[in-house]
Amino acid sequence: MKNLDKTSYIIVANPEPLPFYEVKEIIKTLREIHGVNPGLLIMSGSEVFDIISESCEIPVHHACIPLLNKPPSSLYEVEALTRTI
């Protein structure tokens, strides 16, 4: 787990108060106990993310992906999604 040449951590969560608190605790545990930092935090649902990010510092690189009604099913839809991230 500590060999950063072979291991990285990406955390995926909903940007809501309880999951966001849990993410902060996971990051704290990874740093303090295991001596590693997550490489990326991914959250879906940009409306709530904006509210949370105004009042909380996000301690790692992060991406906010809009909540989708259905997963992308074509290259065009994937390209369109990448422009929103």
C-alpha cells in the first residue's frame, strides 16, 4: 500500500455532507497512518459540490463530474462529458 510506484488512491464519493466528512477522514487516515496521499478525489453532482467547496477546503486534487441520467454510450457523449469536467 505504501509503494507509490505501484499504488495510488482515487476516492469516489457523492458531494454531500456525510460522504464528504467520510472522505476527509479517509484522507486523514491515509496520510497519518499509512503515509500516503490520495491522487484524486472524484465527486458527482456539481450543484452540491459548489456548496460544499465554498465552506470546506478540499485537501487533494479533485474533479467534479455532473450527475448523469445515463452513462455515456458513444464517443461523442464521452467527449461532451470531458468538456464539463
